[in-house]
Amino acid sequence: MISQHPVDNRRTLVYGYVMIGVAFVALLVLLAGLSGDTDTATGARGEGRRQGVFIGLLLACGALGPLFLFNALRAGPDERFQFCEGGLVHLRRHGQRQWPWEEVRGTWSSTDEKAKPGEAFRCTVYLADGGKVHLTQQVGDVRRLAALIRSRRPDRIPPRTVGPPWVWLTASLLCAMSAVAQIAYLVVAGSRADEARRQPDAGVQTLPLSDAGISLLAIGTLVYVILTFAFLGTMAGVLRVRRASG
């Protein structure tokens, strides 16, 4: 063994516990809201908005929290990578995997190994069987490990990108506009309902907005916001690969 690089899974573990805690609190709030009585229309609308927010938190954190927790616990506290004369070794809680240098095709990193330490760094090791090994900043001295691997397998293999950047930019803009439209509908519908209640004889035209509709719009807004950032991240990745590939 030439070099050993432990993996710090504490951050992933903390993320998992925090998300599960948020999901549990959101569930308690929803159950408390369902058991309570709301007499006024204003209270019903306000309760519906709150329920929509907490349903979104419950779905998002309830899905991501266990995933983070499972990955951290499966890897174990002693996860590490070893750079050896014969290849790369990955040790985890339930065993290890080894890749001789003949099975390593090359690497691709998000930034150069000599970049500033504060910059985000991620290296992907491409294997001959089509598999990948992802080295993130959770790996101790990950830049040195990436440089060592590249000294044995210097081939740079750009990741495959799907579609030109403008496609992902368009998709992100559409999702952002959808989120804004749903928020605007909630605001306008709520304000018109309040005005109609204050001035019942003014003939103010209201928009349909039930408690279930508020919850669905809140969840939809959250989904569109997540998709917006996901598409923007994909576009940034495509641009980064194209720039690095020349």
C-alpha cells in the first residue's frame, strides 16, 4: 500500500438524521392540524397553506433522510480507499473491492488537482467494465489520491453529456415560471377571497382554492423549484465538460 485515504461519512450521517427529524416534526404538525378544528374560512385557507408546506417537507425529507442514513451506515466508520502498487482498493463495512490498474480506463475531475483547497473537487474513476468510482471531498486528501491514480492511468475521459446547454436552460426556466405561476395563483386567490369576505356586496370574483388544492400547489411548487436547480446543475455540468474538453 502506497497511500491510504479514509472517508468521512459523519456529514452524510448528520444530514440523514436532520432530514428524518424534520420529516418527523412535519408529520406531527400535520397530525395536529388534522385533529384541530378550523371554523373560519381564513383559518381554513391558512391551515391549508401550512399543510401544503409541511407535506412537501415530509415528502422531501422523508425520502432523502433514510437514503443518506442508509448510505452512511452501509459504508461504516472505517470506509477508506487505498492506493496500492497493483491497483485501487475500496474498503467498506461489509468487505472490500479491488480494481487492478488494467481494469481502470481513466479519470475525470471537476477541477484540476492543483486548484485552491477551498474549491469543490470531485473525481470519477472509469472502469473497464463500465462501472464508476466517485471520489468526493469526503475522501481524505482526495486531490492527492486523484493525482496518484492519474499518474498510473493518465487518460482523461469526459463524462457523457445529454443535450446542449440551451435545452437544460429552457427546462429550468419553464420549471421556474411554473413555480412562480403557482405561487402567484395562491397569492391572488387568497387576496381575492379575503377581499370578497370583507366586502360581500362588492361582487368580487374569487378563484377556486380548496385546502386540497393549496396542498397540491405547495407540493408542485416545491417539485418545480427542485427541478429548476437540478436542470441548472446539469447545464453547468455540460458547460464545464465542454470547456475542459476544449
